[in-house]
Amino acid sequence: MNKHTHFITGKWLAGEGHDIQSVDPAKKEIIWQAKSASQEQVDAAVKAARLAFVAWSSLTLTNDWFMSKNLPNYSGKINKHLL
């Protein structure tokens, strides 16, 4: 089971809600499972997103370009963390 599946306030956290899973419809095999976020975790994520919105919305096009060019580096780290 994936343990740390929620990125909230700059940290990877384990869900504190109910179990969720994804099933391959052809093979009927579970391919992914984790815990959903609790209401408190959702509230914290929404609060963090609202606080971050002002800073992120003021980024220039150059910052956006830099972030998009470097996203593959970050996503690789994210994917390795989730496995």
C-alpha cells in the first residue's frame, strides 16, 4: 500500500481516511491502494492552496517557463517517493 500519497503544506503525508484502490478492469487485479485524506487533511490542503495562490499567481512568465522546464526533475522524485 502506498503510504505517503498526499502532498500538503510541502510534506508527503499518509492519508488518514478510508481505504481506496484502483483495480485493473481487464485482469481484476488491484494495481494501486492507499488511504484517502481525512476531512482535516482536506481542510489543511485547501488552506495551504489558498495561501500559496497569491504568490503563485504573481509569478512571471519566466518563472512559469522555468517551473515547467524543471517539472520532469521534480516529478521523477515524486514518483520515486510514492513507489
